[in-house]
Amino acid sequence: MGTTSAIQDLLVIAHRGGGDLFPENTIRAFTGAEKMGCDAVECDVHLTKDGKPVVIHDPDLNRVAGINRRIVDLDMAEVSLIRTKSGDHIPTLDEVLDSISIPVVIELKSRETASVMAELFRENPAVLDRCIVISFYHEILLRLKNSFSKLSSGALLAGFPVDPVSVARSCGSQTLSFNHEGINGDYVEKCHRENVKVSVWTPNTEQDIELCINAGVDSIASDRPDIVLRLLERK
């Protein structure tokens, strides 16, 4: 694949809906990212006390709402009444899926989310076509892949293993997702030789985004997707 076609195929993902442009993980953010022209949005999922998947990054409400409570200690009825510091409510995963038409990258923040996602996919198989599941818990990615062969998934990594392809194969993922710091063209090519795609998270400055584009990554999850879109247009 040539450089030009690779750039054209690069997916722009609004991390938490574009967390530096909108209140993160809100319906406002996700709809705003779609209107902006992003290819997909990324969101984070925790479970309430009664097992409902809600979209919030932190396990507690301290940072976003100034409330010293954990999501897992609250039921859905209680969570629905909470307003964040930005005045937004905490959406359910179903709300996010209903609010936009572009693909949704779902980070599962705990092992317990796997069974809830499996139930969602069984009840609504069409969701599989527009969801990409990612997690640092690679064993739940494998469990979901074994149950749903059509599942698209990405293994999140905090570092750069010597044999990244074996990591992807071990959990049935087509994509590896790395922190943008430290990514380079040689490492991306190592993955590409074995048909493993490379995603990077949160390059948010023009310089860092340029480095990722030039390294040949397949997707960029940024809190500033507007910069990514602008740079790709310039390319």
C-alpha cells in the first residue's frame, strides 16, 4: 500500500468523543464528532450496581461530577439522576449507539463487562457490524471472539512487546492499540507484515499527530480529532 492510499485509509477516531472539544463521553461529544466528519468515536464502559453499561471513563464520579461515589455502587436509576460538571447526564451504551450512525469503539473497563456485551450482541446481532471492542483485559477479548466470530476487537497495550503479532493472535484481535509515545514506522511495519493493524491513542498536538501519520498507523484516537482531520486534508 502506498503512502497516499495509506493516509486516505487512516481512520480518525474521536477519543471519548473528542474530549478536548466537548465534555468527554457525552451525547454532545459523540454527535459533535459525527458532524465533524470523524470515522468513529471511542467511549468507555463501566457497569452499574444492577449491571447496566454506562459510558464514563473513571470508575468513580469524582472528576466528572464532583461526587465521591463509585459507579459500581450505584444502580441505573441513581446514575440517571446525576449531572456532570458540564451539565450533561451520563449516557448508557444503548443511548450512544442510538445517537450516532458511525462505528463505536468500546473500551471495556472491567472483566465483568464481557458478559453484558455478550448479551447485547446476542439480543442485537446488528450491533456487531458497528462496534469495535477494545480492552487491556485481553482474556475477555478472546472470550467474546470465541462466542462471536464476526467481532472486531483491539488489544490495548501499555508498552511495545517484542512479538506484538503473537499478542494480537492470542486474543483474536485484528488490531493492536498503543500509546502514541514511542510508535515508529519500523514497529508499525512489523505488525503490518502479519496483517495486524496499528491504532494509537491520544496524540493531541499537531506534532505528535504528524509523527503518527508518518509512521503509517491505521487509526488515530485523539481528543483533538479536528487537528487529525485537518492534517489529513492537507496531506
